[in-house]
Amino acid sequence: MKNSSRRLFLKMLGRTAAAVAAAGSVRAVEAQIGAAPLAARRLGDGMLAIGGAGANVVALSGPNGLIMVDSGAPARANELAQFVGARFGDIPVAARFGDIPVAALFNTHWHLDHTGGNEALAAADTRIVAHENTRLWMSTKVHVEWEDRRYEPRPDAALPNDTFFSSDPQPIELEVGGERIVYGHLPEAHTDGDIYVWFPQRNVIAAGGAATTGRYPVPDYITGGWIGGLGDATRALMEMCDQDTLIVPAWGPVLGRNDLQAQLEMLATVRERIEAMALVGRGIDEMIEARLTAEFDERFGDDAALFVANVYHGLWWGGRMRGIVA
């Protein structure tokens, strides 16, 4: 069999029961998020990590208004606004996002659980910062195969208005209300538009979908994510950290540098195992049955089907499978 034909054959093997299992896993997680109460962890004076609103949200109170990283899911926007307002004395408890002064909002990538509150809080003078790929995905129709879902373009008010490109190799610095903020691209990790947002004065990094705990990371191969990029992103985050750095992941509790090291080791091991099975013609169902992630499930969750399926597809879609000779 020619290599190109074999590649297509192997890829199609993966589109079996695993695709159904993966979509079911996504729905289960969404239901859990929708029912979870909001909760906050204090990251320092005037700074909170808020969970339960979809993705984790970081909120920092400054003299010119809030600085926020991600805005949660659309269904939780008003609840999140009230929650934030109750914890910052100068913001009314009953306020909606549109009434809260927001000096800057960062979107770590395009997914709706990270950008769903953009419309509610954006005003003409709100700076919404993101990678240009995030703006592009938000402004077009996207069919995400692994979710079995189609996303419509977002309204103009929700779109980032301060973007940068992959050709910008250096981190970008800005100051908002006396707070120094550093941000940059994490190429092709969770998506192709991932960014980190680093608060050096507080030793806090918002890592978005490039870091997880209690759940396996999700390389969204439809919009550019893959396991190799997740590994590179994890290394990049580790280089910014010391042992006291607080890393806010997409979901779950705040992490430390040792957690990133554990994630990096998991990614390297799982990639090697998936490639080894794929190169002898094994499909996703067989990989899941083989429990390739078993020793990592306690840390990352016991439902690895979606992770394994997306890693597999991401390796084939980008032609990144090691050991293939064209």
C-alpha cells in the first residue's frame, strides 16, 4: 500500500466509536460546568481566580477598572458579573457586565467558554486583547468535528480589537492602571491562537487551555492545536516560572511549576505511545482500550477518550506523526 493511501486508511480507522465517546464526554463536562457554583481563590491584593463560569476567569481590580483574563461562558455572564461585583467594593453587587468598568480584557483563545461574556462586558472603550487567530476564528463559521458542533460568527462587540500576529516573536508588554502585564503567543497548543498573560509583579500567569488540572488538555486539531504544540507551550510556561509562581489553568485549581513538569512528562509519554500504535495500524478505539494514559488518570481525570482521539487526529492532520516517510 502506498504511504499516502495507508495514511488515509489509518486516519479513517480513528473515526469510529471513539468520535461518539468524545462528543459525549464534551457534553458531560459542559453539564457539570453549567451546574457548578462560582468560587474564587485570592491570588493577591485585589486579584481573584474565579472558577465555575465556564473556563477560569482572572479578575484584577485597578484604578481604571477591572483587568480580566477570559470572560467565561455566555450562560454564566450575568452571574459572573454579580459575583465579581460582590467581591470588589467599588462595583455594585447587582451590576451587569455592561455597567462594570473594564480597562482591559484578554482572551487566551477563541473557545466560547473563554470568550462567551465578551458581548456583555465590551464597551466602545474596552480593550480586548488576543492573538489575531482568535479574532479570525471568532469572526467566521467553525464546525468543530470533535464536539459535533457548529459555531456562528460572533457579533462585532465581542471581537478582540487589539490583536497581534504569529510573526511577533517577542512577548508584548503593556501597563494598565499601574499594573505591568506581559503576554505572548503559545503557538499551536490548545488552538493556534493561544496566549499566556503574565503579571510579573504578582508572579501569576493565566495560561488558558495550555495548562489543565483534573482534566486532560484538549488539543483542538480543527483550529490548530496538537500535542507537540502543547508540549512546547508547557516548556515556555515553565521558563517563566519559579517555585512560587501561581499558574491559572483553563479549568480546575491553580497550579505550580511542578504541575507543569508533570503535564510535560505526560504529554511526551502519551505521544510516544499513540505514535507507536498508529504506525502499526492501530486505531483510536484500540488505543483507548489499551489504556495508554492509565498512570496519569489520577492526576488528569479518568476519561481520557477525548484526549487520545484529539491527539491522534492532530498528529495525522498536520502530518506530524513521527516515523512516516513521505
